[in-house]
Amino acid sequence: MKKIFIFGLIAVVFSVSLAAHAKVSEADKLARIAEQYFQDTLSLNPLTGTRITAEPKYEDKLEISISPAYRAKTSALYKRVQRELKLLKVAALTPADRMTYDLLAEEVRDGLEGMRFPSELMPVDQYGGTPVYVAQFGSGEQIQPLKTVANYRNYLRRLLVLPQWTAQAEINMREGMRRGIVPPQALLSSGLPAFKALAEGNIEKSPFYTAIQVMPATFSATDKAALTQEYQRAIKTKLQPAMSAFYTFLEKTYLPATRKSSGIDAIPGGKEWYAYAVRQYTTTKMTPDEIHALGIKEVARIRSEMEKIRQHYQYQGSIAEFLKWADEDAQFRPFKTDQEVINAYQALNEKIKPKLSALFGRAPKALLEIRLEPELTRATASDHYSSPAADGSRPGVFYAVVMDPTKYSTLLMTTLFLHEGQPGHHYHLALQQELTLPNFRRYGGLTAFNEGWALYAETLGHEMGLYQDKHALLGHLSDELLRAVRLVTDTGLHSKGWTREASIKYMMEMQGYSALESRRATERYMAWPGQALAYKIGSLKIQELRARAESKLGAKFSLKEYHDLVLSDGAVPLTLLEKKVDAWLVTR
């Protein structure tokens, strides 16, 4: 009897186990696939892990994403997820889960397609690349935590991976030289100063030594002395020699081998590469020719709006001359110190915050701080936003790039802050992290949505009454014109044979930009084919869908509801956003 009871009990437990296994829904399977993909992605990208989590297991690691081994692992991950998704019964998924399924399938499919293009052979441009990026962490104001002795040792271990990175980069770049896959010479020339700084022989002037110079006062004298010695030894024996050798290679060997052409279509396979980039960054099926034509149309429309403001100021010159005058006039350049610029942004933020509740039903919990761009990257950076840490340990940050405060114009400050601060990137990216979504969606992004939303957010200055100030309105139109000009110059450079000089000239004539500003903007588009298209394409789509909703709903239309709807699923392709808005309108 006892044996029969035991066997019976085993049978019952086994059958219960099978029943439990059988009850795993397709939604549960999808959730597991999505979460495992996210965790595996973090393992492959520990810098991302540092940015979005507080887990110390990431903060001492650095991926060499340009290595063959890394690329093979990434490819294997994409292919595994594709196999797993194919086994799911898609018809059993809810609409919300189907959205996750489609987004994950599209992400891995696009990732695999992108691996056909050898970006790893051009790992350095005017922004410097991985070594420059990681060196910035020493300020203690970036994603690398530097609050404890353990943090400092983790950062040093991360820094000590850089010699491996530069060694792999040189191998790749020599292969790129052999195959004719090299960046434009102008970009490398602009990036050389940053690498020269990393090669600094005086340890105390090295960017890698910055962390020691900002050590918390709470560290004991013993810990400070030990860390100082460890960093000095690492810089002297590992980092500086590697950076010095790499800088010599860049200057003496690689620079002469770089190309005089400007567009990516000039390298082998470049036309296909650009077509892929356009699809990726716009999440549409628009062709470069269609985008180029749209850009020309938008440039004309915005300049006609500027003409009204030119008449208000009774300025007699051309639009380009007018914009240059408005940017340089002394009355619009009131600052004497960097802090005065930051104070002005903080005052603007305080003016904007009370107005946001009328436009949004939900606000991010994370705070928004305003900081200066670190000195190391100030010469090549643009004003930008950094997302908060999910655990609340780091706020969202708007970084202002102030080269010379006496030349910092107030012209763009309002529209720029609406874009990079709130309700632009902060309301989208900080809120997205708070949504109940799979982690790959909470922390992921699509440029057309991310930047399209932020550019659309600039237009909300009208609802807030901020553009009653004609100067602020001119700044807004000037920034909008920049994004329209990008449609023309990016497609011109990468699909129509435009030279760097032609792009610079066009920007100077259309926007009134200086030669320096036009050069920096042009070089950005040269280094990042297709990315600049996302802003205007995304913004126009969000505006188009809003107009559609306003037309259909009339008095029932709520701008607050529309904004909450747009942001409710995080970043999605523009095609999917349109379907979502249309489905919402059916239910209204």
C-alpha cells in the first residue's frame, strides 16, 4: 500500500507539473523571450547596463563592439530570438502583446540586416569614438558611478580595456584602408585633437586622471593615496602608451588614407548602406529623393514664416542676413559667465513647469537637472539630454554646450530647452522608463520617434505662450529650419553627390549659419548618415496625426489625451503610431 501511495503521489505531482507547464500562455512565453533578450543585450553592452541600472556587475566592463567575436555573439543572439519568435502562436496574443512581438521581431531583423554593413571598419570620427566617450566618465557627472572606492576601482578596470579597443580598432582600420572603407578626411582631422588629449604624457593633465582630481572628500587618506597610485600606474604603463601609439597611427598612417569624398555612397556598398539607414532612422518607406523634395518644400515654407518676423524687426537684408544679425546682436548676448547661461536655463525651466499640466496627464517622476557639457567634448558636442537612472540614483540631465558665454545667444534657448529638456526628451524618455512594458521597450528607442517627439515638443511653445516673444519665435523657426535643411543636406551628401563644401554653402545661404557652424553641422551628417532625417520626418507625422484627430473630434479633441496617447507605448515606428492613433479615433 505504501509503495502504491508513493507512486500515486508521484503521478499526481507529475500530472500537476505537466498541467502547469501546459498553462504557460503565449504571452508568458513572449515575455520570457523579450526579457532574456534584454538581459543578454545588457551582457553584450555593459555601458548600456551602467546607464540604465544600478548593478555593479556592469560598471567595470567595456565591450569591444568592433571585434569579430562581439559581432558573432550579437548575430547569434538576433538569430536565436528569431527562432524563438517563430515558435509562438501569434494569433493567441492580445493586441498589446502583438505590439511587443512586432517590435521585437523588427528590432532583431533590422539588427541582422545592419550587420551586413561594416561600420566596425570606421570606428573613429570627429567625436572620437569609445575611448573619448569613456574618458568623459572621469568627471563623475556621467553614467559611471564614482561615489565609492569600489566604484573607482571598477572604473579603472573599465579604462584598462581601452588598449584592447585601440588595438582592435587599428586592425579594423587597416582592413578598411585595404577595402576602401574609410571615413572622410575632414572628420578624422576634427577628431584628432581629442585623441591627442588622451595621449597626454603628463599624468596629471591626462583626461584619465580627472577621476582622481574629483575624489569625494569622504574618502580616507589611505584610500585616496592607494587610488592615486593605482590610476597613475595604469595611465603611465597602459593607457598613455596605448593612446600615444594609436594617435600616431591615426595621424601618420590613417589620416593620409582617408577619403576626400563626403557621402557614404562613395564607398563600396554605400548606396545600399544609405538606403538601409534611411529606413532605419525614419521608420518609413520614403526614398532619399522623396525626402530631398520634402526638405526643399519645408525650407521654403519656414522661410516664408520668417519673413513676417523680419518685417516686424524692420530688417532690410535677406533672411540669411537677418538670422545672422539676430544671432549676433549684442542685445541677445547678455551673458558673461558659464553659470549665467545655466541660470537662464534654470529660470526658463521654472517658467515652463507650471504650464505642463495643461498639456499632459502624466509627468515623469525623475527630476531634470541642467549642467554644462564636460570640457573634453565641448568642442565637438551639441546640447543634449541624458536619461535618468531607473533606480532614481541619477536624474535626467540637459547638457548645455557653452564654448564662450559672451557669444552665447538667447535666440535658440527656448526652443532648444523644449526639445532637449521638457517636455521633449525628458517627458518621453523618463516616462518611458516608468511604463509597464518589457524592458527592451522601456529602455529602447527609435530615432524617428525620439527626435520626432522632441522636435514636435518645440512647437508646444505656442500653446504655452512662449512664442509671443518674437525673438523666441524666431529661434523656434530657426531650429525648425535647421531640421528642414537637414532633409536636403543629408540626402544631398549621401545620395546626390554633394560635397562637404556644397552642404556648408547651402546652410550658410538658407540659415544664415557661420562657416564654422555649417561645417560642424555638415560633418555631423557626414559621420551619421540618415540620422538627421529622423527629426523632421517624425515631427511632421506627429503633427499630421494631431491635425487628423482635431479634424475628426472637433470640440471633443483633448490635446492632453492626444499627448498621453502618443507617449503611452514608448517609442514605436511611425507606421505603428499612425495605426494606433487611427484605432483610438475609432473608439472616440
